Amino acid sequence: MSSKVVAVAFGAEEVPELLTAARQYGNVTVLTGPEVDIGALRRFGAVAAYVAEDGFMDPRAAGHAVRRVCEEVGPELLLALSTKNSREAFTRASHSLGAPMFTDCLELTVEGGVVRASRLVLGGGYVATQETSGSPVFATLMPGRVTPSEAPSQVDLKVVELVTGGPTNGTVKEVRPVERSAVDLSRAEVVVSVGRGFKKKEDLKLAEELAKALGAELGCSRPIAGDLKWMPEDRHIGLSGKWVSPKLYVAVGISGQMQHIVGIRRSRVIVAINNDPSAPIHKEADYSVIADLYQFLPVLTEKLKEVKR
């Protein structure tokens, strides 16, 4: 393949899926940070790697680094998994270059110089197919769309150290680290997710006990993480958060707006626990429990514990 692709990885965990996706479009050059294993880049098919300094995780600096690598490599396509960092960095770089950009792609094809993307629009209620021509084209791909696989053949990897630097269009007054969990919800087989039906943060213990009984990971709707800050942002499930595909998804106290439904539609079985019979989540659920979560969860958790005894 003669096409040039730059894959931008903002973390080691992104490498397998991102490079597997990028290989189908051409020869892959990776731009990433210093924590990524070079051996992994080689195993998943990269032919070259630009390793940026620690400041790469600042999307303003990353945007400058993306532009520099783009100018040096001359790719037809720049690809990243869709995250807050990648979307901001790509927006900055594509704007400075006057290049087109697709975000949150479900599918992406490149044929005859035309890049065609399938994307969710109107809050996730519809899928639109859009296309553009010319190069470079920036695109972010929704995580979980590609099954990682190592490259059938590997080559000697050219590694270039890159000083991020560059203008940041502003002055940093304060840096607040984002609270993160050590769980990848996109790979969880069972998920218990909480919403605004919980009256206070301490009450989430009810869901935590249920999750423990089910051997599940704990997720949440956007208000719980984004507005109330009761849980880390990487626990947020929905259109702008994680997309999950568990064998069992239990939605507790979640109304089920479209932005949330988009992130759970690949779940094999959905159980909704909500005392409002008109809540949209019931239309998406395989099983609905119309009950007060404060009364129902302790009973359900105890029954599950009894089964395990």
C-alpha cells in the first residue's frame, strides 16, 4: 500500500485498536507519547514512530505536534480514536492547515482519493454518510469498532524523538488532574450504571453492592460524572463518553435519553430499573423493573448473594 497514514495514540491502551484500524488504509506512522511501548507499535504494524515529550497530553501542544508530523510525513489520512484529547488536538491541527475533519466515525473508507465517513448525528438518533476529497483528512474513530490484531509481518521501526513545543494560544494558569479509574468499561462483560435517580453520592453504595454481587463494573450517565462529579469522567457512558457492549447492562435510575442510549445499544441484554413507567429507557430495555431503586436494589443484591452461597 502506498498511502500514508498518521495514527495518533494518546495512550498505550489505544495502540492495538488504533493501529489495526489504520493498517487498512496504508503505511502507518505513529505519533504518540513516551509511555507507549515501541515493541507494541512494531507488532501492530507501524513503519515509523514520532515519540513526543511529556507535554504531548496537553491537546494544545499535541495539536502543534500533529501539524508538525503532518507537514513532515505528508499523509493522506490522520486517524485517532475519538477522545476529548484527540478531538481537540485534531481540531486545532486541521484548522491551522485548512484541512477537513470527521469526528466520532462509526465507519471510514478511503477509495480513489475520497474519504467517506459514517457518523452519528442529531444526538445519535441518525447515521449520516459524509465524504470529502483531497489530503490530508483528519478523522477520529469511535472506540470499540475494530478488533485488535497484530500485523502479519513486521518491519524495522524508525523512531524519531519529537519536542512538542509550539504555541499554545494562551497561558496556563492552573492544571487540575482528571480523576480516572483503572477500568476499561468498553471491555466489561457486565456493567451496572447509575443515573439521576440517586439522590446523593453516598447512595451509590447501593449500586456498588449490586455490581459486586454481579461481578460487574460500575458506570454512569453524563450528569453523574459531568455535572455532579460523583464519579470519574471515564465512567460516563453515552454519546460523548464510553460506548459499551457487555453481555448484561443494568441501568439504575437512568431516564434513557438518546445520548445515553447510543452508548449502550450494543449490549446483549439491557435491564432497566426505574420507577417512572414512561422513562425512555424502558423502550430500549429487554427487561424493565418499575420500582423504587432504594427499595428494590437491597432486595435484588441480597437475592444474588443467596444464589452464590
